[in-house]
Amino acid sequence: MSEYTAEYLTKVINSLKKIEKESSESINKASSKMAKAIKKDELIHVIGPGGHSNMGAEEMFWRAGGLVHINPILDAGTALIHGAKRSNRIERTPGYAEAVFDSYDITNGVLIIVNAYGINAMAIDCAKEAEKRNLTSIGVTSTSFADRVPDGHPARHPSGEDLHNLVDIFVNCHMPYGDALVEFEEIKQNVAPSSTLVNTFTVNLLTVKTVEVLLEDNFEPPIWMSANLPGGDKANKQYEEKFKGRVEHL
């Protein structure tokens, strides 16, 4: 292992340990709300509003060992497959989130907003839509960018607001400023991003804790089994039939 790959490994591990240690209280609060929604048979909506943040929603959906009640909001507008700059422009478009929420007919349950930067228009408007629709909002984000990116920057929502101040429950994923972690003396830009790693680790902590809460309440948590395992298709069929009309991407 080179000194640079070792640096990346060390910094990633330190970030994950920091999340588990310092965000445990907010994870407990968020998981309690998620467990309550599942017991009421309501959906847990998840959106990664912009570019690579979409992977936060994808990570929680249709996943081996994941919660069945997850409803991912995978809007094509911010998907990188349709163009990186197109995604960038759309995540900076005020008001776009309302149309997305309308198209998914989101009216109840819990909303998880996964966006480590937490400053763009789409992220901010998702939090505002949650409040408007009386959804409990959970923000998986970091304060590192929000605290340092100035008002008026094109990446910011016109209001200058930050996601972590708008959600009901803020879960800090502790992404460092700049995102990338590995430093080379020969170049100014750091290498190897961390945002997807800290986002997906955090949402999986939410899943683990939610299952723990449900079991403590003597409620059997609905969990997906890998369809690639023997018996996986059979185990999942009951959930597929139940949620086929409720979870759009099933």
C-alpha cells in the first residue's frame, strides 16, 4: 500500500468512526421516526437531490438487508446519466423539487434527504416541501460546506439557507470541506472523494438502528433478501406484491 492509498484509508476510517460516535443521538431520533412510520405502514421516502447524492437513495432501496418500506425518489433530472452539467443546472433550479414531489404523490411518512453539501436549491426546496406536506424530514448532510460557502455563490439556494437548519432531524455525515481527501504536493486539488462513502455509511446506520428499535418493540422488521441468494426471489415476493403499487421504482 502506498502512502497515498494509506492516507485515504485512514481518513475514510476516521470519518466513519466520527459519524458513529458523534451522530449517534440524531441517528437514534431519526430511527425512532422511521420505525414509527413502518409500524404505521407508511413509506420512508429517500431523495439524493443532485448528482452523486442520488446514490444515497439507491443505497437504501431494494437492497440485501435493507428496509422494505423505502420509497426512493430517483428523478431523472438530476441523474448523471443524462449529463453531468445538466444535473448540476437542475439541482440549482429553485422550485424544481415541488414538481418532483407532486409526480411521486408524496403525502405522508418520513423523508430522508441525502446531500452532504446541503446548500443547493434542490436540497433546500426538498426540506421546504417536507414541511409543507407535514412530513418528518431527516437530513443526512454536513456543515463543512454550508459554513464556508458564501451567500450569493451559484451553488447556493437563493435564500442562502442551509439544509441542516431546515430539517426536523439533522444527521451529520461529517464530510470534510472539499470532499476529496488525499493530498499531493504537486497539485492543488485533493484526490479521492468521501461524500458517497459517508452518505451511504450514515444511511445504513439509520437502517441498523431502525431495525433495532422495531425488534425492541416486538415488531418484525420487513427486510429485503438478496435476490441472488437461493430462496431470495421467494422471500421477496410477498413484499413485491404488497408494495408494487406504492413504491414507484419496484
